Amino acid sequence: MKKHNISDMLIFIISAEIIGAVSALLSGGFSDFFEKYKEPPLLPPAWLFPVVWTILYAVMGYSAYLIYHSDADPAQKKTSLIIYWVQLALNFMWSIIFFRFEALWLAFAEIIALWVMIIAMIVSFRKISPRAAYINIPYLLWVTFAAYLNLATALIN
């Protein structure tokens, strides 16, 4: 791996955090949502979501930075980073579809696409940097839980 570059690392992390923050702003109020809909079983307290997502976006950005600064073949790095940006775009759209537009079933289809892209990202990253891949496993698990919450919400409402 090339020498660490703090400014590049911060660019990757901050860009992921900004994408998450803008998505949250555009999606509207989380607490208002469940005033209209029945809460699914196992729904965590509202304060937990921004904490977890802040950590996960930082991890995503850091993992992409590791890929960007790896010694891997440039074509392989490009493919991995394209997968990263596609999954990040899907992540951006999910909360808007679910909370702003309240399209619960469309959001579920979209989160399944996101889940598949996260797996593709992990597999692609692993070929370049196992560390970059494995640190995204909590992200995959959280999105799996979010998919359950999405499906449960759609079913009970």
C-alpha cells in the first residue's frame, strides 16, 4: 500500500458523511414517520440511527480510501470504486424513498438492491484489501436489519 495521505482519507470519509447527511435531510423526519405507521417489532430508539450511520459512513469512506491508495491494478481499483459509488448512491436513495415518499415496497426492493451491491463491494474490496472488505461487514449487517425493519413496516401497515 502506498504511503498514507491524510487529506485523501478525509476526502473519502467526509464525502461519505455528506452523502449520508444530505440523504437524511431530504428524507424528512424519522420520528414523524412512525406517528403515521405502526412500528415494527425490534425497532431501536430513534437516537441510535444517526449514531450508527455516522460510524458506518466513516467506515465506508475509509474502506474506499484503502482501495484508492492500494497497489492493486488500476482497472481493478476502478471497478471496485465504481461498485462503492453505486452502493453509496443506492444508500442515499433508500431513506428518501422510504421516509419522504413513503413507498414502503419500492424501498424494500431498493434496499435489496443495496444489500446485493454491498456484498459485491465487499467481494470486490477483498480481492484488493481484505481489511477494506471486512470492516464493511457491520454495514452489511445493519442494512440486513434495516431491510427487516422495512419489510416488517410494509407488512404491518
